[in-house]
Amino acid sequence: MGAAAKVGLLVGVENTFPGPFLELVNERGRPYQVTAEMARLGGTREVEDPPRYQVIVDRTSHEVPFYRGYLKSAALQGTLVINDPFWWDADEKFFECTLARKLGVTVPKTVVLPNKEYIPYVEPERSLRNLEFPQDWEGIVAYTGLPAVLKPNTGGGWRDVYMVDSLDDLLRAYDRTGTRTMILQERIEWHDYLRCIVIGDDVRVFRYDPRRPFMERYVTDDPPSSAPRDLAATQARTLTEAPGYDIDTVEFAVRDGVLYAIDFLKPAPDFDSFSIKDDGFRWVLDPMCDLVLRYARGEADPPWRGAHRWWRFV
């Protein structure tokens, strides 16, 4: 039997996942001296010897910058962090779309836009000499088509997302974006919508309706048919594997039999039981526990360690 190992869980407002997950890891990990707890972090030195956790499951550092700073240091010192805190910092929607096309996954036509506004010490006449001005708005919408979606290049949760039906709509919305970098994306009028949760090698494909109220979006009484489900699972694995994520969420809009990757590389999947429902919640717990125990026992390494880099896939 190997040395004892401790797993730390880092969470935000999520309430239904932590308790059952920690209980399951502690139950299954007992024969291997693996224990799990809510991570406790405070002012931390640059060297932890030994690391306080062998594995940390990160569910919330995208919202708490202190956690991200700690996790990068911990990863350098040998802690296995789920997901890679270095790549999560660099992850952006426009890059994701470029990567998906390189990988052969269909995405909506997408344009990244210069910011509408800048922080105070950026002087437009001197600091922005490399930017084209004015923007070729006619050419931009000719590429993406209308209607289109204007949304932040980073972030999620449908915050600061604008549905635009005309060039005038686009310009009015763009004027409200402030210092955020935005992308304009072809709007896919879909007849089916799928959301995939990827955990290691396991994928669960849900039918999903983003137009519904939040807690009713997972459609549990009408599962997707096998053809789009199987293709979605394959492409979700492809999109998750390329940057080396351990866990991920990938969404596909289905139009005329074609799957469009709409929202993907979201490494803090929704694990709350009230949204993914009982069957989905029971499924999530099992592969998450297995993944963490493999890491804690030294039987596997995260895909982002060693020689893994996204450019190997393109």
C-alpha cells in the first residue's frame, strides 16, 4: 500500500455536489489511505513541502483570483489540479473556435472585435495605432451573417450576451460592451441542442434547451437519438482532449443534421443535482470519484502534464 494521500475540493456556491462527492471518495479511498475534504486555503508561502494536497478538484478559481494564484504554485510543486490552472487562465472563446476548426469540428462563423473602450492610461492616438478604424462593420456582418450573437470572448453564464438582428442592433449592443473583448458569431437556428459532460474518458450526452428557465434546461424525458448523441460524444472528447482538460462541458446546436460546437471548453461543468437531475447527478459522482482516486493513487496523470500540448493535435 502506498503513502496516504489527501484530496481537496475547491467550490463556490455549489451545494449539492460537495457532500456526496467527498463521502464517496472517502468511502472508496479508505482501503488506499486516500481521504478527501473541503480545501482550506489562506495566506500561502511560495514553497509547500510537502504539498498539503496531492489532488485538488477546482470548481471555482475562475471566480476567485486568489485560488488561481495558489493553484498554479501548487501544480508546480506536484499537486494534481483538476483542471490545469495555467491553461484555464489562457482559455478564450475565439481561440476555441479556431482550435475546433483545426480539429475538424464545425463551429459558427466567428469574428473577434476590438474593444469599444479601454482602461484610462490607453491613449487612442498613440496606443492603438495598429488598429483599423473605423471597423469594416459591413464586411464583418457579411461574414457572420445576420441574425448573429455578440458575446464576451471570456466568461460564461450567458452574461453580457446580445442577440442582434441588424447592423443597427449590433452597433447599439457594441456601444454597451465597455472594456470587454467581444466576439460576433453566426446565430445557429437549431432544431435540437445537446450538452455533453466529459469526465476523463467518460461522456454523458444530455438533451438541453437553453431557452428554458435555468432548472428546466436538462430534458430528461426525451433523450437524444443515437446518431447525434454518438457524434456529440466523439467530438466532445476531441475538444476536451486537445487542451488537456480532465473534465469539461461541451454544447452542440444541431441544424440540418450538422452539429455546431456552440459553447465548449467550460472546465467547471454544472454538477448540481437540481439542474442535471437525479440520474445525471448519480452518473457524475461515479467517474469523478474514479478519476480522483486514480490520480491520488498515482495510477494516472492529468492529460496536461508532460509532453501534452494542444498544438500536437493540429
